[in-house]
Amino acid sequence: MKTLLLCSGGADSSTLLYKLYNEGADKIHCVFVHYGSRHNEREYRAFLSVISYINDTDRISTQKIHVDFNALGITSALMQGSEIPIPKEGHNDVSITKTVVPLRNGIMLCIASAIAESMDYEMRCLGTQERLTMSIANRLQEITKSERGVICRISARHMCMEMRGVETPGIITVTLAGTGVFNSDSTDYRDARKEFLELI
């Protein structure tokens, strides 16, 4: 199996790299995208450290790509040269908006997909917390067969935020997903969600 993996030097992609390596992937091509973030150089050093620790050039190859998001007109507090200060408080609707790099992962996935297709590689990526929350909710619905529906709430610390990037400890990301009346498309969603949140 030949696999292309987007690597940032963070916990998620490093964990997936070790997983693929230990599962016996024949070739793993690791791509690091330097897009002009304030933290890209530190992230790149972490990426190289992970690759060096595994130390298997026969099975693991690397590629560093430069894509200037600033030149594309993409703005965020995380970008080099930005005058927007990086919030030091925990994530909320206001602070997280400032640090979002619009469609960053989408752009990287497009680039990685093109490279993977050109090299005849498969492509792997970890799911997001939002997708995980929805998967758990769907599974609970299958098991319980609840007529009203089910709701799942996940509170998680993301080590990529604590070990690199903004390096802010204690940040908690909360996601909600549900089925039935707890689905955001339901007309009863607001009342059902409020009732649930008041119980926890």
C-alpha cells in the first residue's frame, strides 16, 4: 500500500503516521505545506523531528511545499504579517473566528489529492471532531432506536493547540451532534438542545 499523508508536525498527523507505519504501509509520502503561518517554521521542525525519530527512508519520503496564502489574499490572525492579535483566551465564537484560516484544509487537501493522483498513491486523513461527534450520535441512534432521537456532546483538548501553534494550554473544543429532534434541521431543535444542556 502506498499512502500520501498531509503532516503538520502535530499530534493528529503524527499519530496517523505511526499508525500507518506500524500497520505495514509499503510507502508513506509525507507532505508538509508551508502556507505562511506565524508558526509554520516551528511546526516544520516538529515534523522533521517525527520523521527523524522513525528513521526509515526506505518506507517514508517527505516533501515540503510553499503556498503563499497571503499572496492569495487569505487573512487570519495566524498569518505572518497579520496585525490581528492572536487571542490568548479559550475558544469561543469570537476568538476562534480570528484564528481561522479560511479553507486552509480544503486547499491543502486539493494539493495533496493532485500529488497523490500524480504519484498513484492512496490518500489518508484523520476525521474532525465534528465528524466523530456525528458518527457517535448515529451509532447511538442505531443501538437505541430512540423515537425522539439522541444527542452527543464531546469536550476535547486538542494537543496541536497546546504543543505547537498558539501554545495555549487548557483550550476545550465542544461539539454537539444529534438525530431526530436533536438534529439542527428539526423544528424542535432549539428547545430540545436547551433541555439537554440544562441537564448536564
